[in-house]
Amino acid sequence: MQARDAALVVLQSLSFLILSCLFSSSLPAADPVQSETKIEWGPDVKGVQASLSAEKDCFLIGEPILLTYRVKNQSQIPVDITYDRYQSYCLKMDIVHFRDKNTPNWNTMIPLTKYGQAKFGNYIGSFSATEIHPNHMLTWCFNKIPINRLYDMSLPGEYHISLKRNLGNGIVTSNVLKINIKEPAKPDSDQAGKFTEKIVPSE
């Protein structure tokens, strides 16, 4: 009787194990985008850190570059971030373009475009403020004005982008976001005007 009970327990355990394996194999895998998303932060200033990020690190010349700015407050007091109205579209940043290191002035600050000069130089508007509570993070998506519309990023190469803000308890600097800009592939001149098409047999 005891042997039969023991065999029944073993059989039930094996059945449970088989069903568990089958069920676990049918579960969806973790979202790879979420699992690989890592935010790079700048230095900690009294519990506050800032981050700049883009959807990718390589763009073609003229392709819109949309940035995301984050500020997390891990201090014990609220933090205020102040900005002009135009800065709800994009904050003023420092951008360095790295050219060939064998040439003079191989790293230069990027100038504003005419559009950027009009936005940053001639704009007079009221100031606004946003309060970031302790253990909260502000996420600011610049999805209306690409950064390369404000700054002249028309040359291929590597660009380093950073942002400094006075958040009340000190100047907080973001990480250095590295963006590579490449020229689009040139079409083969021998292939210009050539095309192929499928021949439909006549009935």
C-alpha cells in the first residue's frame, strides 16, 4: 500500500513538472527594448542628476535628431527647474563637433542655425518653472524641434552634446551624448536609369 502511494506521489510530481515546462515555454519573453534600455546620467549634484538621450546614436545628414532630457531628484527637498517658453520645445545645449584630429581646431563648438539664432537670440518671453519632488523624475521629450534644426550639424562626424541647468541647489550637468552623423550612400552612377520589371506572359 505504501509503495503504491509513493508511486502515485512520484507520478503526480512528474506530471506537474511536465506541465510546468510546457506552460513556461508558452510565456512571452521579456521585451528586449525595455530590458536593454539604460539611461546614462551625469554627475550627482546634491542628489540630482540629469540625462540626455536619443532614439539611436547614428543618423544621416538632415535626419531629425529628437532628444529626451531627464532630471531625477533623489534628494530630500523639492527642486525647481526654470525655463523660457521656447524651452518647452528645446533647451539650449553645448554641442562639440569632432573633426579630423590631424587638422587644427579639430574640436569646435557648433554654431546655431539661423532658425536657432531666432529662437535663442531674439526671443523674449515669460519664465515658467516646474517643481520636481523628492524621489521623482522629470522626463522632457523634445518631439517638436529637432536639435539639428537649432544647431548646424550638417557635417558628417561625431558630435558630443551636453546640457547644464541651474536647478536651485546647484548647476547640474547631463551626461555627454555622442551622436554620429554620416553621409547617405551615393548611388552607383553605372546603375543610373536602369531598372528591371517582371514580364507577364501573354495569354
